[in-house]
Amino acid sequence: MYHRFEENKYPSTNIRIEDFKTHINLIKNSGLKFISYKELESSINENNSTQKILLTIDDGFTSFYQKAWPILKKNKIPFIIFINTETIGSNGYMNWSEINEIANYDFVYIGNHSHSHDYLVDMEDNEIKQDLVTAKKILDQKLNYKTKVFAYPFGEYKNSYKKIVNDLGFSFAFGQHSGVIDKTKNRLELPRFPINEKYGEIERFKSLLKTIPFPYKKIFPSETYLDEKNNPPDVNIQFFEDGPDIKNITCYSNENNKWRKSKLHFHKKNELKVILDGKFTTERGRINCSLREEGGYWRWLGIQFVIASK
């Protein structure tokens, strides 16, 4: 997941264009296949272990159109770009002429990224729905198709928010928690690896190309929106009995705004509890679990919690 390109004063959402070119070449040289939105459904349902790449870009910044789009167009690399409609044509954002230009290519898919790109997760359900409906109406009117994919602003969601997304007819919705998509993932909370100047560093990017899905049966709690009453959460992960052996799993979490190796308690050979040392104190609480496999591959599972604003 990318945002800005060669906008170096925004390092947390920017990628240097030379690094982006290197990322594309690394993917090509590794033999991985870029897939389009049209191939997403079938790729999720496949039972083989073939790795594939779905490229996504958020927000529709002008720097994407100026810097990254020529590269993707030249190489006909498929991607989804998620657009927040309120900012279209404003300073630093693509206008409709530019959006319609890229939308005319069959390897490009335009996704819904809300209207306001506000912290919708803290709003009432009727306000969330109105914001999404506004964006949906604009995109449906301007595009020659009704987009079926949504990306949560800031990767933040809660159960009632997901229900709204589902009720509006979206087939897939993406967060910003790290991980690899497979058929065990909830289609309304699909993971992505955020890429920026720090996390797009070349050696780290090479390691991302060696990540594989970490199938799981269920994660508790199902509600990831936390307030004073349920922070810290009681986190339990149930894996499949016939799945990978998880005895060597490692998890890290950022409670009290400090990353640390998490203590784990195994209920059964396929069930564990992540023991947190305190509350999540930043806007988002994260738990990342990994398991090393043969050939230098890593299974990766990311969980994101959103802390309610006071």
C-alpha cells in the first residue's frame, strides 16, 4: 500500500521514486505475478500456494499521477487506487480529468476511500453511512462502473462500520494492518503492508516478498474498537488444528506506546492468548505475529485495534 511519491516532507506516507522503481523490479525478478482487482476473487479462493501481488494506492495524490503512474502505465502493472472524493481537484490531489484518464486503462480499478477521509470510526453510524454514500454516488456517476472495493481511512474500522460497508454492496474492504490475504481472512478487513520511506527500505521490502499467509480460524475479540472498558483487550487466536505448528510463533505488541515481545499462553496446540502488559495508549494498538517456515519464508498475521477518542 502506497500513498505519496517523491514528497519527501511526508516520510510517513511517502516513498522515494527510485525505491518504488526498485520495488517493482524486485517483484518482477522474483517471479511473483501482479494481479488486478478482477483476479482478486479467484486468487483468494485458490488452494495452491502461488504468491501474487495486489498493488494498492490510497488517496489519489497528484504525486502518484506525476511520478508513479508513468511507470505503472509503461509496464501495464495492475493496481487499485482508492479515492476520497471530497479532495478531488484540490491542491495536491488528482482532478477528474486525471482520474478518468487512468480509469480508462483495463488494468486500473478505482476504489472508494470515503468522501471526507475523516476519522469515521469515531462517528455515529448514520454519519459514517452518509459519508460513504456521498462518495459512492460521486464515483458511480463519474465512472463507467460501480466500484466494489473500499479502503477504510487510516485503516480504522469497527463492527458496525463493517456492516455499513457490507450493506452498501462492497465485496472487499481493506485495512492497514499487515499481513497476507488468503481465504481465511474476513473480506471486509483485508490486510495490506503499508509502504513508506521507513518501511519501504529495500532490505525490508525483500523480506516482505518472503511473507506467506498465516491462516486462522478466529480472533477474539471480534470488535477491534476499544474504549476504557475493554482496553487492554483479552486477545485470543484460534488456528486450525490441521494448520501450521504454532509452537515457535512470536508476537510483538505496542501497548503503552512501546513495542515489545509479547508473552504467550497456549490453551491448546492450536489456540493461544496474547498477554498484554498494559493499555494501548496511541490511536492504534497493534499485534504482529510471525512464524518462520522453510526456505526463508515467514507466516505473518497483523491485528490492529482502534482506540476511541475521548
